[in-house]
Amino acid sequence: MSQKSYLTILKIGVYLSFLSIFLVCKSLLFPYITGKQIYFNILTEILFIIWLLFIVKYPESRPKKSLITIGLFFFLASIFLSSIFGVDFNLSFWGDIERMLGVFHIAHFLILYLVIITVFRTKNDWRGLLTASISVAIAISLYGLIKHISYSTIGNTAYVSGYIIFNIYFALILLLSEKNWGIKSLCIAGIAIMLWAFKIANTSGAYVGLGTSIAVLFFLYIIFSKNKKIKIISLTFLIALIVMIGTIFANKKSDFVKNNRYLNSITHSISFNKPTFQTRLISWKTAAEDFIYHPILGTGYGNFAIIFDKHFDPKFYNYTRSETYFDRAHNNLIDIASTSGALGLLAYLSIFVAVSYYLIKNFKNKNIDLNNFILLICLFVAYFIQNLAVFDSLVTYISLMVALGYIYCLTHKKTTEEKNKKEILTSSLAGYVLLMTLILILIVTYQFNIKPLKMLQQTINGHIAINREGLAAGIEAYKKALSYNTILDRDSRATLVRLISSNESYLNNIEQGKAFDILDYGIELAKKNIQYNPKDSLAQMQFALIANIAAQRAQSAQNTEKFYYYSDQALTAIDQSIKASPRRIPIYFHKAQIQLTRGENDQAISTLKYAITLNEDYYDSTCQLAQVYLSIGQNDEGFKLIDKCIDMGGVNLFQSPGLIKNLISHYA
């Protein structure tokens, strides 16, 4: 195959990678994540084979040495190393279906970068690629605006904001470098549309990131522009921006700001008193507390959840009662430092040090014009700041690889040697290389992409079958899903365990022996998930819950031996869950329930009294204890705490018909 053919195929492949952003696969778990990443994985694996054959056949086309490339490989190596020595290699390397950002997936983004810097080398190449990226971002923005879906096809407003930031700057780069008015018009219209979608996404970290980058942009034009008029205009806009922002926030309680929906949303989004900011402060504090125990390599890439659980602060419930499980620090630097250690953080920062080095060096040497220099710096300022309140996703990683590739192109010009192209690989050897690489890619693609895809589809089928045909039919679908034996099975197992635990009534219409078979299967799945990481508090709690359901059924069947078989496992598991997250209050509620099932009423009361001491403002604990007192006949203590529970605002927790009837009788 000719060099031109290779280049064309690889370029088309990069363009096709942008299509992943449109994919929403409702037939899969986490429809906004899984379909995108699996498609992207398969595409980049195919591209990798073609790219590898290309650079072997035409060695003069290989990417030149670059500190950016070295930084990316350094980062990949460091997170892989942290995974090996971390607490859960499976989660670190393969990720989970909610994020799909394990080491395996990061490697695919690196492949995209390598392909980009190999085949996009000219101004025309980059005009096409940036235009394509901007066009996709415009389409994504329009879809969200037209459908009134702030997260569009991306699934998360924070991801949307980060993605838009990249493409706003890509549009500015083309706007200031292109003479073609068609492209200029696209950029102007695109920026307006993307800013509108950015406003609808309403993400505080992105507001701060973009706003700061704009201020830096004006400042840099004041410093570096040789055009006096541009200096004056930039100074004027910078002062106006500072005054405007200062005035808005100084008067955020005024009627003018409150009555302006846009200004009011910004001032509310950017606030230190915002509950989401406070919960993130708590998560950052847990990372700081744990860092001393794993300073070099962290707990293992992607394993922030174990840190958050271990150092969980019960004050968290003062700000929210939902989303209390954090699998990410919601700060990219803190997340990397805590899960990959100082080595991972240094590797990550080395990428941006390299970017700064090349931009400054080449601007001084006049290899980069002023506009590219300033816009690229501001792009990374915006990206870096907004990532202090969030973490990367597929859409931002793709855009990051494009941005890094563009900087590589600007700072690594073609040499004369590159232009003397000559095939040095014989057709027979090329065929052999192609055959071997094709076999490898087929194995990887099938084993780590196609099989997980089938598993995820069958998992959804199982979920649907349970709702439509009952638990027994759904179990068979789940068994088929798990028969693929994939690297992402833990998520399928967990969904079934949760379904059984939270829908115990599904077992009522099933013959007793069959019901125990289902419970035993669920317990088996829960145990398999624990094997990944015995210190996983959530996995231990899920095991405890389903084991306790089995114990209750055995108790109803008056099978004492079976009861203690299940109940002892439940008690051991819930204690392990508490050990892994000693200040997470709801776990104590589950322990108290297990103790009540065992007839250990005094121990259950002691457990709940301790839970109250963890955070006395968290009314759930008081309400739980009140219900326990009533359930064991200690009505005086029970109603005393019921009064306190109601005064604290916990009346919404009383949903049991029997309890409501009891309360009406008491207060009537």
C-alpha cells in the first residue's frame, strides 16, 4: 500500500474518532459512557495496527522525539506501575463501566495522539481537523439546546463544559489564522452557539476556568503585542472584565442580579458556600489525609473510592444525603496524586511543563505566531483550572490529544530528510507484520471490547426480564451475561446483587428452594466482587445485605442452621464494611438490622446510638433508633425519639404503613 493510502486511512480514522461523542447506547449500562468508549477502543486498535505497519514500512514518517510524547508515556507508565502495586488492579487497569478510564483506556488516547502527530503535519491538515472538531462541538451544542438537554449526548454537564472550552479555543485559533471567510463564519457562529450551550451546562469550575483564561488572554496581549491599538483594547477589556465580575459578585444579593436568571445562576454556581463545593472540600481533605500512607505510587490508579471511604467525614451529610460515594476526587490533580502518588502527579505535570517549554521556546524563536502562542496558553489555563473541580472524560481526552498534537506540529517542523521518502520494507515482510498485528488486534478487540459489549447488552436484557417476567427469568439472562467472563463483570454482578437486595418482594412468588438458589447465586456474585478488593466497603455491604435477606428467609422457614450460616456471614461482612469506612453512618443502620434479625436488640440499639454520635445533625440516625425502639415494644423511648426526629425534619422517613398507622394512633 502506498504512503498516501496509509495517510488517508489514518486521517479518516482520526475523523471517525469524533463520532464517538455522538453515541448514546441505551441498550447498555451507563449509555452515555460505554458505547462511546468501546467504539473508540475498537477504532483506535485498528488505527494502531495500520499506524504501526506504516511507520515500520516508512521509518522516515515516524514521529520525532518530543518532550510531550515522553511526558505522555511517562504518565502511562506511572499509572500502570501504581496499578500493579495498588489495592485493586482490575479497577485500575480495566476501569469500570461508569467511567471506563482505566490504564487500558488511557493507552488508547495515547494511540490517538501518536496517529495525529504522525499524519497531521501541514496547515491544511490542521485546518481540516480543527474544523471537524469544531463542527462536532457545534452539533453537540445544538442538540442539547434544541432538545433542552444540558448534558446533550455527553451525559454530564461538567464534561460538556470541558469539551466546549477546547473547541471555543480551537475556533479562536482558526478565526485568527484563516483568511477563508467560510471558515471564519463557521468559527464565529460556532463560538456563539457553544457559549450558549456552555451557559446552559452551568458548571462552576468551567466558568472559573474560562473566565480566568480570558483575563489571561487580555493580559498576554498587553504584554506581548507590538500593536499599540491591540494593547489599549486588551487593557480596556481586561479592566472592564475585572470591574464587571467584581461588581456582579459584590452585588449578588441585589435585585438586579437576583432577577437576572443568567447572572443569578453564575453567582450561585461560583460560591464557596455551595453544597457541592463543600462536599468536594471534604473529598480533597480525605485525599490529603491518606497521601502520607501511599506517597510514591498512591493507592492504585482509579482507586479513589477506598481513600474516600477510609477517611469519610460524617459532616458530608450536612450538605447532601445523596451521591455520598465518590469514586473520583473531583479535582484532577488531587485524584492523580492520591491514586498514583507523587510519581503519577509529576508525570502528569511533566506533560504541561513540556507544553509550556515548547510554546515559550518557539515563540521566542518566532516559530509560533503571537495568536497561537496566547490562545494555546489560555486554552491550557482554562483546561487546567476547570479540572481542579472535575476530572477528565473521553470527550476531554480526545480534545486534549488534538491540542497536544497541534502543539507538536507547530514546534516540530518537517525536515529535508523527511521529504525523501523511500520504502525500506519488502512486501513479504510487510505482509508478515500485518498478519501478526491483525491477529493481535483481533484478540484484543474481541476479548476486551466485543465480549464486554455483549455482556453489557445481556445485563440490560436481564434487568428488563426481571421487571417483565420475574426474577427467575432475569437470573438466566444475567447468567448468560456473566458467561462471557469479561474484565468488566464486577458491574454486572453488582447490579444483580443490588436488584435482589432492594427488591426482596420479587422472591415472594418463587418456591422456597428456588428462592434460596437465587439468593445463593447472588451471594456467590457478591463474594466474587469482594475478591477484587476485600477492603471495598460498598462491596462488603452489598454482600452483607443479600446474606441478611437469606438469613431472614431461613429464619421464616425455621431453619436455624441455615439462618446462622447466612447471618454470621452478613455480620462479618458488615463489620468489614465498617472497618473500611468507619464513619459512614448508613452502614451502621444495616448492621443494626442484621443484629435485630439475630435477636440482638440491645446490640442494635448500641449500634444506632453510636451512629448518632458520628453526626448528631443527621436525623436519619435518630429516626432509625426511634423505629427500632417501637419495633421491640419500647414505646416510651420510641415516641420520645419520634418527636425529636420530626422536629429535626425527618418525617419523610416514615413510610411504612404499619408505622404510619401506629403514629396516627399515638398522636390522634
